[in-house]
Amino acid sequence: MKHTHKLWLYCIGMLLLCATSTAANQESKIITESLNKEASYALVKRVIPKFHDRFVIEFIAKDNDKDVFELESKNGKIILRGNHGVSVASALNYYLKNYAHCDISWNGNNLNLLKELPVVPAKLHQATPYKYRHYFNYCTFNYTAAWWDWERWQQEIDFMALNGINMPLAMTGQNALWYRVYKDMGFTYKDMDAFFSGPAYFMWFWAGNLDGWGGPLPKSWMDSHEELQKKILARERELGMTPILPAFTGHVPPAFKDRFPQAKLQKTNWEGRFADTYILDPKDPMFQEIGRKFIEEQTKTFGTDHLYGADTFNEMYPPSKDPAYLAESSNAVYKSMAAADPEAVWIMQGWTFWDKRDFWKPEQLKSYLNAVPTDKLIVLDLWSEVQPIWDKTEAYYGKQWIWCMLHNFGGKINMFGDMDKISIAPSATFHDPKAGNMIGIGVVPEGIEQNPAIYALMLDHVWRDQVIDADDWVKDYILRRYGKKDVNVEKAWNILHYTVYTADGGHESIVTGRPTFKKSTDWTDTEMPYKLIDLVPAWDHLIKASPNFKDVDGFQYDLVDLSRQIMADYASILQQDIAIAYQNKNMKAFQLKSSQFLELIKDMDKLLATRKDFLLGKWLNDAKRWGTNDAEKALYEKNARNLITLWGDKDASLHEYANKQWSGLLNGFYLPRWQQFFKEVTSKMSRNQKFNEDTFNEKIKVWEWNWVNGKELYSETPKGDPVTVSKMMYQKYAMVIKAASKKQK
């Protein structure tokens, strides 16, 4: 009996041990599966194909529920550890930046690795303080990514992973879903043609600002981008990201009022820019039905990570100030998500609370936010670095929220950004007791592929919770961007730091504005936040440094960009000289200065032609490549031309909002406009007649609209050496600009 009892206890113990071991193994398997090693190895191979075999990838568990990575050298290999692919990629990026002095950006890479990779002297362990690291603005999908193919998307997803992004907005391909939902409700192709916008205007279609503009949208686009979205989501998920997918906001087709006359609809209008659109009243039972159907169709097609983006009143006033109505609106949006996905979390932009701040008083905002469960809502404080809303709303009245850097409007490429503020504000806010439920940081520009230093600085916050010393950061940045130290480079960037990179907002060049004698126009504000005479010495230093860095991709971009910025700023000074000559009726001075102005535009075009980053032809040809026939190619090209010039129709109020200083656009659009302007003024001056700018504007609108509908070709191949041409521009303009700037001073 005694031995039997011991045997029985032994058996029970073994059973418990096995059960515990099995449970532990299953749990370990589940945890380990969050790291897709195959996907991580593939990323390493894409980023550094010649050195991928020098790296080993290993799993490491989260650190107190925070994403984590480790770096270590062992047995001649670099060990990259992380809890998922984003962490592993971040470990790789940290190694490349801090040990190998390399840099990866939209505008020039430095991946000049030595045969013997630098050793990690001691194991490094990093954990992020932020649960979420958000990326993309809805506008980015148009101002920059409208024509991206899978190859370009792969590059951006890799860039996100390398920089620790785990919460990307994923808006591609949703038109195909809406088409199926509404088709099942009895809507026709014709109904959808009046509803869906063209590809360059999806953001404002999603937001309910416009219907049909830039369309009709071809079925081939819907099909191709449904497949593209599947690839995007698969890649993001295998790296450990949780993409945000769209949800129903209430925006319905214009034909809705005819097909469902009993439905309760509200008319809304986007500040008089386009025709009225229709929003289904949140109390209408069809609101829940449509919202649920869309989420179900989307989940069936794309799967879900339970994060949904929806913004009901983007840059529009809600139909009612009644707090009860606003609560019903937000509750209806959330319920339509939750009906199809009980785990749904709403990701809401806080932009409208700033844009229409005269409407969103505390009573209205509290009602709108509090109608959604606290753990089911995350607010993006979209413009935290300039106009934060969290500090005016008791941190969104206790809701979860994310500190975001917006930075860029319209995808403009002028050099600007406040380095000192960006280096401090995210982490300082994170530690502020008044910040409430701040659970992440985000990068939400309307357009990217510009000002790489500003985004590199912001993204360096992802894996730290302390403020960054901006002066030290700049020195480290230029070392990794250019690959070696140089006294002239350091002097140049010190000047950049305290001129262009102390500005909250960017300014434009009058070159891209509709021709005028005024200093600025509606969307072309030329007021410089610095003195041009203070910026030009940075040009001196980069030119001096150029023999040492002429083959460095990032240096080439920075030199061309700075040359462009200085020339563009000088154009605004020159234009005011032209205005004075006109006012003084000095024909000789007018003709001399206007000739110099036109020559400057041509020279800017020649300079920008040397870099792929500044080519109109690339933008237009990428658009046309999506067309499956001539009609589709023409439609996409018109979308592409229109967005960056007039934006809307011939009389659009947003003309020049998304202006670009690009080769091809300067010679093909801006130069002819100014030539016509000067010709008209010269004619009037020669006859001693007054020039009427309003009359000229009516004429030039016709010419502009013809250009939008044109089909002339522009090169997508860079021409000329960036450093050589920059030196030519420096030799031609530096002394002239310094002299002109001193007069302005």
C-alpha cells in the first residue's frame, strides 16, 4: 500500500508536470509566432542585400507589455532580437545608424557598409514607452502615395518597420468594398460614378467633402487596388503591425435620396468648394445596417486588426450644435463598427476640433467623445507640435490619445520644421501629469518625401522617453547621413538648424503662386521666418564640402534642396523689385528684373532636373502606368496634373495649395504663366495704361485649365550632375543674392 501510494503520487505529479509543460509550450508557441522570422530575414535582405547573412534574428518577449529589441555581437554575427518584426527591424536600424553610421530616408540613402561590420561592444536592450506608433495622414494617400505600386509600398513598409511604426493607416482599395456593398443594396454603376472620386481625391471622398470629382473611377482601378491592399496588409501584419482600416462615417451616394426616399439625410458642404454631399442621420436605422455591412465585407476581404478610422465632420460644421445630436452621431459610428466587430476600437482624428474650434466648445466635444466607451476610442492629436488640442481639453477628457507631428500641408517641399520643439515636446508631454491617457506618438504629414531630417528626428523618439538634445542630434544625423565628419558640413547644418529648422510653418516662393505684384497670395505665403542673408552661408559651407561628398546620395539631395530653397526665396525678393519698378513706371528696370526672374525659374528647373526627387515626369508617368487603356491613362494624368496645380476646376479656390517646385512643372507651368503676366504688363506700360490683375486672372485661368487637360510629356529621368549644377547655380547667384538680401535687411 505504501509503495502504491507513492506510485500514485508520482503519476499525478507527472501528469501535472506534463500538463504544465504542454500549456507552457503552447503559450511559448503563441508568443514566438508573433515574430515571423522569415519576414524579418526578408526585410534585412531587402535593406542590405550584400550583408544580410551577417545577421541572426532571435525572439525576445515583451518588456512589461512594451515592444522591445536587443542588439548583440556573438560568434562573428550581429544578433537582432525583438518581440516581432517591427522590433527586429528597429534593432537593425539602430545598428545601422549608431554603429555603422548609415542612414535610410526617402531622399537619399547612405548604406556604405564596410566589409568588416562594426561590433556591438556590449549587449543593448531598448524598450519603447509607447504602445502605439502611428503613421500616415489620410491626405498622404493622395498628395504623395496616389500612384504608388507594390514596389514603392514595400519600400515604405520597410521604412515604417525600421522606424518602429506599428499602427499604420491602411486606406488603399476600399472602393471595391463600397461598390459591392452598394451593389447589393440596388445601386448601379451610374450611381457609383457620381459618388466615387478620382484616385487623386480619395481623402476628401472618404471624409465626405466631395462626390464624384476627378472620376468616374474605372472598375480596373478598384480591382487592382483591392489586390494591392491585400499585399500591403499581409506585409504589415507579418512584421507585427496593426493596420487601421476604414469604417462607415455616414457619407452616402447622391442617389441615396432617390433610392431610399424615406431615409433621413443631412446635407453638408465643404466650405463652398464643391457641391453638397449627403450624410445619413445617425438615428436612421440604415446607418447601422450599412456600417455593419461594410465592416463585414471588409473583414471578409482584408481581415481585421480591430482598429478603424472614421472622421464624420472633416473641415465641415456638423448639422447641429445640440450635444445630444453629436453624442448620437459618434455613438452611431462606433456601434456600426462594434455590430460587426465587438473588439472594434475607433481611431479618430482630432483635426476637426482645431479646424472648427469655434464650434467644438467643451459641451459639444465632451458629448461627442463620451458617447464612445473610453477603451474603444483613441484620438489623434493631429498637430501637436504647433496647435495641440490635448492641453485645451483636459487631455481629451480622459480618452486615450496620441501625440502627433503633422508638419507638412499639401506635400510642399520647402525646408522647414522646428527641431528644438520636436526634440523636446513628445517625451516632455509623455511625462506631463496633465497628459492623461497619452498612449503613443505619431507622424501624420499630408505629404512626405521632403525634409528627411525632421522626420528622422521625430522618429528617434520611438525608442526613448527622454528629451533629445537637438544640437548633439544634428551632429549624429549628418555623420550617418554623409558617412564621415566634415567641419564645413557641421557649420552648414548648424546654420540650417537655426534658420529653416526653427520654423513651425513653411513658406512658399512666389514662383509657384499665380502671377501678381502682391507679396503673397491665398495659398502662397512668402513671409520668411528667417533672413535669407543668414541662410546663404550654409550654401557656402556645403559647396566647400562638396568635393568630399559628391558621390553621397543624401548629400546630393541636401545640396540641391538647399540651393533650391535659396533660389526660391530670392525669387520672392526679386518679384518685389519688379513690383516697385512697375509702381515707379520704370520700364527699363521692369524689363531687366522680369528677365532675371524668368531666367531664375529656368535655372531652378535645370537644378531640380538633376534629382529623381524633383521630377514632374515621375509623378505623371506613375499615374499613367495604372491605366489599362488610353481613356484611363488620360483620366489619371488629369488627376495628377490637377491636384498639384488648380486642385479643383478652373475657378477652384484651392489653386496652388499643393504646389510643387519640380523640374518640368517650373518650365512647363509656372514659367509660361509668368511670361504671359510680364508680357501683358509690358504691353500696358508701353501704352501708359493701367494693368488690371483681375482681368489677367480670368485669362490665365483658361490657360491653366488647358494645361491640366494637356498631355505633353515630361522626363522622369534625372539629367545632369547634382553637385556640378549646384556649383553652377552657386557661382551665378550666391553673391547676387547676398547683395540683394543685404538691401532687404
